[in-house]
Amino acid sequence: MSRYLVTGGAGFIGSNFVHQVLATTDHQVTVLDALTYAGNKDSLAGLLGDRLTFVQGDIADAGLVEDLVAGADVVVHFAAESHNDNSLRDPSPFIRTNLVGTFTLLEACRRHDVRLHHISTDEVYGDLELDDPAKFTPDTPYRPSSPYSASKAGSDHLVRAWVRSFGVAATLSNCSNNYGPYQHVEKFIPRQITNILDGGRPKLYGAGVNVRDWIHVEDHNAAVLAIIERGRIGQTYLIGADGEKDNRTVIETILRLMGRPADAYDHVADRSGHDLRYAIDSSKLRDELGWQPAYRDFEAGLAATIAWYEAHEAWWRPQKAAVEAGYAARGQ
Ligand code: NAD
Ligand code: DAU
């Protein structure tokens, strides 16, 4: 049994991680989450109790972080500002949380000799051409495009420096686009599903040729657990499930699965600096740690995700109007 401190455990991937840890291990979990607009305690409903404690607070609050890290065996660091579009409007919270917050956790882990796993993104590598057979590997040079991805790239560099210079026992993972339950309605897939449930239309940025490499959130989190349990300290593992799809195809699939005509969507203004394509080579993770994705059928995973949003309107409804008003103001 270990004591896990999970930062960002009320967000999309972090809350799914807490569900998975409580269901598949005997670890004790403390969630540290600031409950920003993206955090939702309801994502942990029914779990709080003997094995799960919730602390509302900021990862950049050094005093609070010091006490919590001192009482942990492993820090699993999901907390971040995570949405590219928001980072184009106001980068400042991205700098504070993703850089200063990660620095604060690293200093506490260094002082208390606590193991850290840092969750990051494939976006640190920039983008690939559509017709390029290449995929991102752990050796791909960093080339982030947005304030979000630049702040995540910076946080990765901080973790590596604290490993090398101070001997912090950390691992890193860079994952591709996740989908599944409890994802905020600002993100691509939940936005389109909830637009349709609301009687509206999906919104496609630009021509929709941009490619994302989709992975189910449970597969991401199973990989994170494998890295914590069996990964080599100081190493970076790329997490991906060979799920490349262009955005137009994803929207058309959602429309079909929800019984609507495949062309019942709107083209809206493109994202500034929009990355073209992401693709992950996860062979290091598969070969070294024996991880394999369980969700191999994207359409089946998408259908289950649609069913989850249909059944959990009370979870997403409070955020929907404000998110859509923000997009509409930017012509998206
Ligand atoms: P999210 O936005 O859904 O959740 C982020 C959580 O962090 C929220 O609960 C929020 O309240 C919390 N938080 C934000 N600032 C905080 C602060 N200063 N102190 C404490 N808590 C704070 O994000 P997500 O999609 O679940 O992403 C989680 C992590 O995974 C991020 O580090 C992100 O970069 C990374 N990631 C995400 C994806 C993806 O597809 N969503 C893919 C690869 C990597
Ligand atoms: O690759 C990993 C990253 O995936 C994570 O690091 C980020 O935290 C996560 O948000 C995600 O970033 P993206 O920018 O790829 O995800 P988003 O859901 O914002 O958009 C996915 C694609 O869909 C992208 O090409 C933009 C497009 N899009 C998005 C929205 C919200 C649309 O076409 N229409 C939309 O309404």
C-alpha cells in the first residue's frame, strides 16, 4: 500500500485516475485540486471516505504543498491549465500553474525525497505534416506552438533538471488526446456531443483536416500506473494507442452515432497557430513495461462516451452556456 498525492484529481484525467486507483489497487489517495473552472468535485462523487481525502488548494502554495508532499510516498502530477484556446486568450494562469506549480511540487519532492510522476502532453513536440510517416518519439526535439504547450514543455524541462541536478526520483509521460467520461465541455469531443444533445450543431475549426491521435482516458491512466510501478527513474514514456483521426471524421462519426446527418455541422474560425497533426510512437512503453491499450475500437469508445454524456446531463449542464458564450464571442 502506498500513499498517493494526486494533483488535479478533480479534473478530467485526474478524476478518472482516482477511480482507477481505488478500483484496482489498495493505495490511499489524497487529491489536491484548486477547483478552477475545470475542476469538479462531483467527478469524485461516492468515492470520498477512508481511502480518499480531498484538499482544495493551489499547487503553487508552497506551505500547503510542503505538508501534503511530506505525508505522501508518490506524487502523481496532473494539475494544469489544459486548454489551448484559453491559453491564446490569457496565458498568465498557464505560466503560474504549469510552471510555478510544477516548480513548487519539485522543491517539496526534493526536500522530502518523494517519488514524482509528471503528466505531460505530446504537444511539447509541436506538430507533424499530414503526409509524414513519422511519429513523435522520446527523442523528438521540443517545438511547442501555443502558450499551453510551451508551458507544459517548460514544466517537462524543470522535472528533468530536478532529476539530474538534485536526484529527484521522477518519471515523465507525454500522452496524446484523451477522450472518455468527465471531460470538460470546452474540449472537442464533449463540446460536439453536448451541442447535439442541446439541439445545436457541432463546430469544426477551419477545414477540419487537423489530425489528433485519440486514446481512451482509462488506457492513459493504466499506462501511468505501469510507469509509477515499473518505469525507470528519469525516463520519459510516450503514451498513445495508434488512434489517428482527422477532426472532420470525428465530427461525422459523432453525428452518425447520434442519428444525425453526417453534414449537420458548422465550419467556424480556425484556431490561431493550430497544430496540424500529432502521432505517438509508444513502442518504448509497450516493449519495456508491457502496456497495451484495452480500447482498440474508437467508435465503440466514442459510443460509450456519448452514452455517458446522455446519462450525466446534471454533471455538464452548469458549464455549458458559459462555454458556448465564450466560443461565440470569438466566432467559434
Ligand atoms: P483538466 O483541465 O480537465 O483538469 C485540470 C485540473 O487541475 C482541474 O481539476 C483543475 O481544478 C486543477 N488545477 C488547475 N490549476 C490548479 C492549481 N493551480 N492547483 C491545483 N489544481 C489546479 O485537465 P486534463 O485534461 O484532465 O489534463 C490533466 C493533465 O494531463 C494536464 O497536465 C494535461 O497537460 C495533461 N494531458 C492532457 C491530455 C488531454 O487530452 N486532456 C493529453 C495529454 C496530457
Ligand atoms: O494532444 C494532447 C492535448 O490534447 C492535451 O495536451 C490538451 O490538454 C488537450 O486539450 C488536447 O489539446 P487539443 O488542442 O488537441 O484538444 P481540443 O479538444 O481543444 O481540440 C481537438 C481538435 O479539435 C483540435 O484540432 C481543435 C479542434 N476543435 C476543437 C474544438 C473545441 C474543433 O474543430 N472544434 C472545436 O469546437
